Amino acid sequence: MTIASLVRNRWWIVFASVLGLIVGAGSINVFAISVFMKPISDDLHIGRGVISSAAGLASIISAIASPFFGKMIDKWGIRPVFLPSILLFAAAVAALSRLTPDYLYVLFPIVGLTSVGQTPAAYSKAISAWFDQNRGLALGVALAGVGLGTAVIPQLSEFLLSHFGWRNAYIGLGIAIVLLAFIPAAAFIHEPANNDEAMAQRRAPATASGLTLSEVITGSWRYWALTLAFFLGAASINGVLTHVVPLLTDRGLPISLAVGALSVSGIAIIAGRIFSGYCLDKFFGPYVAIAFFLCPLVGIALLYSGMGGSVPLIGTILLGFGIGAEFDMMAFFVSRYFGMKAFGALYGLMFGISQIGNAAGSNVMGWSYQMLHSYASAFVFFVAALILTCLLFVPLGPYAFKPATPIKSRSPDIVAGAPTT
């Protein structure tokens, strides 16, 4: 295989997605804030509930913008919308270095709005356009970048914070977004070129088929069942993970061990992403989803128990394993139950509502602690929510858009229209 052929391999799109999602919206808006929460609270004399509300508002703004962003990439293509949004997100994160109490509810919402391009939506659309038979695995590998971000970004944030202070640490995160997201995305992420439509159809025959946005949102109970399931899952899992560092330090763990536990959950996210993607290609998706959502249910129960030793670490790992499966399952289910015609808008809307779940979960945790000085009531609520999440997958039924029969070709991994040397 020549160097040019290697560069044109469609798996480079997956690789660039991995890098980009290391500094994605979830890593920056959910997991980094867990490290920044105490320093910002102590420096600005703001309660954790207030900070959680501001960060939650960012998630709500991102949620509102997500379906519009998805519709834009459906209409105009990925790159014209996607690439500028990454640069804007980097600038907004760096601007958090100027945070004051007066601008708390200004800067965080701007971060939320600009972070819409660094959600899995654009990455998932590009990958789904090139992969059909191995779509679950490709999505799982790509979205494992979120897990890498959960492992790397808290450690990077803690390093920058301890050496340069939290303000300069946010500037460092903005630079990281440019290096890891914008440059690889500009080099590799794209959709099939129009003049290669025949090959694109061979790669992903369902690319042009599917239901319209209005058909789905007005006539499909499955879509809303999935949306509610992922909302509850995101609220429960990310709500706890957002507070896991202050939770563990409250129990006497050193900050380094608490951040380490959050980072280990990132490794679990990677494992959950890849393993769930493999399972989605091999087994019936709703059964896979139920199995993976049982993991964070057990994890939250372990954290609620208050037991010491390795139990909090195990609980945090199980949370990571569960959230690791969530977003690639979301993309997979949208493509299999509703097709690719309105994938961006449908995924964007579902993902956006799940982001509201992030905000809701973080607020439940933050205000539970601020008002009751305990996270216990939030844990009970989240266990019940995850039980309902599992039940919502039971009646979904068979896929409407099944994988196509494989088509043999001499160079199955080379895509026309991919970047060349």
C-alpha cells in the first residue's frame, strides 16, 4: 500500500475524531469544571450550586443550539459549519480566564453556545457517511476520544491550575482545542465528495435514505423514548461525574487521588465506547443499551453507600463505563431506526436534550449539597432514573434501517475524495 493510499484511508477520519473529542464539549464543560469548581468557588467566593447553575446554563444553551447546528450540517455540509465553530469554542474557553462573579452567567453561556461544534454530532455524521457494516465499531472508536478527554483533560487541568493558576489554565485549554481539534479536523474530516456518490453509496448505502425530521418528531414514539432514555442517563451519570472530585475530597481523599479517580473513569469511558460499539454490530442494540446502563446504576449505589477503600474508585469506573456507551449508542440508534436523511438534525436534537440532562443532573447534585450538605438525596433520584432508562429500551423493536449486504471491493478502506498528499 502506498503512502498516498494510507493517507486516503477512511480510518483517518476516525483518528481525527478521536483527537478532536479529547477536547470536546463534554471533556471541557463537564469534566474540567469538576477540577476548576473548588478553586473558582474559593477565589470568587461563589457557592458550588451557583457555579453548577452557570455551567448547567452552558449545557442548556448548547442543547438549544444542537438541533440547529445539526440541521446546518445537513444542509451545507460538515466543514463550512464545523471548522469555524471549533475556533470559536477555543476562544470562548480561553475567555473564561477573565471570569468574575458579574460575568459568570455571560461567559459560561457563550462557552455553551460555541461548544455545539465540539459535540459528537459532526464527527458522527462524517463517520456514518463512510461506514455501514462496521458503523458501531467506527463510532465506538471515534467517540472513545471523549473517554480519552475524561482521562487527560482533568489531569491537564490540574497540572495547568497548580502551575499557572486557574485563569491561565483556561487559556491553556483553549490552545489545546486548536491543536487537537481544529488542525486534525481541517486535515481529515469531511463527507463523501459529490463526484464520488457511487462509492459513497457502496460505503454506506443508507446515506441518502431515511425519514425526514418532521416525520420522526411528529410520528415516532421510538425517537422520544430514546431521547428520554438518553436524557435520564446523561443527567444521572454526568451529574455525578461533574461533582465526583469535590465529593471524594469531601470524604478526605487528596485532590490528586480524586482527580485520578475521574481520570480512571475516562479509561472506562474508552473501554465502554469501543466495547459497546463492537457489541452494537454483533447484538441487538436495546439489549446492549440495558446492559451498559446497569453499570452506572451499580456505580451510583456504591458511591451512595459511603464505603471507603477502593469502593469509590469502582463506583466512578462503572459510571465511566456507562457514559462511555451512551453517545455512540445514540448515533447508532438514530441511524438504524430513522436513517441518514436527517441524521444531523435528529442526532442534534436528541444530543441537545441529553445536554439539558447534564445541566439538570449537575444542578441536582450541586443544590443537594448546597442546601442539605449531602449528595445522598441526589443519588437516590439518579438510581430511580436509571431504572426507568433501562425500561425504555425494552419495547423498541427491530431496526428500520438494517446494515446493507457487504460489497466486495479491491480496496475496502480507501475512500475517494479523502485527503491526499
